[in-house]
Amino acid sequence: MLFLDYTVIVIIIIKRMKKIWLSLAVLAVLALAGCQADFSRNYLAGCQIKGNINTEGEKVYHLPECFGYDQIGISQKQRERYFCTEAEAQQAGFRKSNNCPSENGCQIKGNINGQGDKIYHLPQCLNYDNVTINLDNGDSWFCSEAEALQAGWKKSNNCPDI
């Protein structure tokens, strides 16, 4: 009789565990569906701010005027998405890309290379789109070549003479 009581208890526990796992699976599907709906809604609404996960695992958002914007892909699997406003992106934990023009619209990139040289890049320079600006590392934006030169930066060797 004692064996039968244990068997009944085990059966009850297994049934309850199945319900718990089923509930968790349903919640996971609903969460993914919500993410999918959010992604689709923003994309279809014409929201153009791209939020992606960079190679360092950071959440970064990109504005259409950011350099390299067209090459940025969005992967729903990595929980990347489109945003309609910068505030929305920041609220979701994304930071603005270092590759976006400065707030005042300056487009000359001042980049400190691996040897510590301060080099500035004009939009018409080769590889301009590949040069990233990291303000935390001392990189800078300039509005004119004169401003860059006055600050002690030199022109990149891969810029055409105009």
C-alpha cells in the first residue's frame, strides 16, 4: 500500500511539473511574439533609427545621418530593432553610435590611431566610412580643416588633394 501512495504522489508531481513547463513555454512564445510585433510595428511605421548589438556586445543606435548607416543590419534574433525616436532607443538601454556626426553637424573626423597620431579625415577621404570616432578615447569632430590643424591634428594620407 505504501508503494501505491508514493506512485500517486510522483504522478501528481509530474503532472504539475508539465503544467509549469507548459506555462513557461507559452510565456516565452508570447514574449517573442511581442518582440516580433514591436519590431514589425516600428519598421512598418517608417521608424529609421537602427538599434543593434555591436561586436563588443553593446546596445548602440544609429541615425540615418550616421556614417555607415546603410551597412548596419538589424537581427531580430539578437533583439535588435528599429526605434522612432532617440529617447525611445535610450529608454531601451541603447547609446548613440560614436560614428554619428557631432551635435553641431561637423563632419571632419579626428581619430587617434594605434600609434597615438592625431589624424583627421574628410568625407571625401578613402575609408572615411570605416573610421570610427570614440570620444572617450580622445577622438574628436571638427567643422573645418583649419580647426583640426589649429588643434594639432594632421590630414590623413589617403585624402585626395582638392
